[in-house]
Amino acid sequence: MEITVNGVPILAEQIEQELSSHARAPQPRRAAIEALVLREVLRQEAKNKLAEAVAVKQQAVNATSIDAEAFIEETMVERLIEREVVKPLLADDECLAYYQAHVEQFRQGDLVEAGHILFESRPGEISPVLRQKAEQILQEALRNPEKFEELARTHSNCTSASVGGSLGQLSRGETVPEFERIIFSQEPGAISSQLVESRFGLHIVRVAHRAEGKVLPFEMVREQLAAHLLEQKRKRALRLYLKGLVAQADIQGVEVALA
């Protein structure tokens, strides 16, 4: 089915070109289509709303290259967003409140020495057979923790299998979130009692050692935190604005859901 935005088609070649920008998305093709639809919604709104749109469009028609036309239209969209999207404010006490509620996020220097046994699979495609095998190896590792390295060498699909599953020392931000949550909360010397699922597959996780870091003082992180919170507010404001535009547009061939 053809995808259109108020009658303007989203072409197959546009989707193919956009795909590379969404390679890490859970559904790259859907993400690419949604991005193109939102871009087209914004382009049309900019054309309709901005007083200088007619003159800008004439420049685009007279442009000597597609790149020049794309640049002009992108400028129109930027002006539209600047004018229409509510500019968020950040109260003085919001930063402190966030810091106090999420103080562990500002811990620096935490290190863990961890290892795992990986049962590799694509996201959302873990077969019952693979899960059953992983559960069996997990139970064996829990019964005989001294055999963890031997089990990793035999069963793990990670290159770390050659060193008994060891991943060496890891700091925060070096692994996927679901894996990080386990290794920084698990007691040293323990093997995870349940399988850990990530985009790489299923993991049996062991934490050998952990070195605690320290929490950075509020004054040291205030400026960076304020910038982060303000950016999050801007993103929410833009998403709310886009939801309104999508609701008003006649979009065919795809359903765009903005959380």
C-alpha cells in the first residue's frame, strides 16, 4: 500500500536511503518510514505557516541542486519549530530534586569484573529450544559455580568463551542497559539466578569483583544536569507538537504512534 502524507507520497527510494540512519532501531524499516512521514508533515506545515514560505520555495525551484533545495526546506522546518514549539523553562529546584532522586546516576568510578555465557540470538527471535538450553546451563552453573569458566568455554557464543567468559573490568556505560543493571547490582562472587535477556540474546552473568566509586557532588554536575533536563523538556515539547500535526494530517499506508 502506498504511503502518503496529505496526498504526497513517500517513495520507496526515500525509504531505502533513510534506512541506514535507523540500523540500530528494533524495526529499522518502520523507524525510517516514521521519520520520513514526520519530516514531510513538518515540511508541509512550514510551507503553510511561514509568511516567507512562498519566497523560500521559489528559491528552491531556482536552486541548482537537490542539496540546495533540501537545505532551504530544512531551514524552513527549523524556523517553524523555533516559532511554534513551546520553549521550556527549568525551575531552579528541578535540578536538585532530580539529583536527589537519582543520586546513583552520578556515581563515578564504579568498576566490576564480570563474565558471562552468551546464547546468541536476534532481538525478539529467541527460540524455545535455545531458552531451554540456556536454562539448563544456568541451573548447572548455579549448582556448580566452580564450573562457570568450563561451561563458558563449551557453550558461550561470545569471543570471551576462550577466556572462560571473562569480560574483564567494566565501568558504567560500557554495556547494554539490561546487562549493566545486573552487573552493578549483583553481589560479587554470585551468578545471576535468572537469565538476562538483551539484544544479543540470553546471558548467564557472573560478577567476580566490584570496586565502589563515589557520588559526584551536586555543584559539580549542576550545569551538565541542567542542560540534560532542558533538552529532555525540549524533546517532549517537540513530540507533543508533532502529535498534534500527525493527528490533523491525512496519513495513509502507515500508522504513526508517538508516545
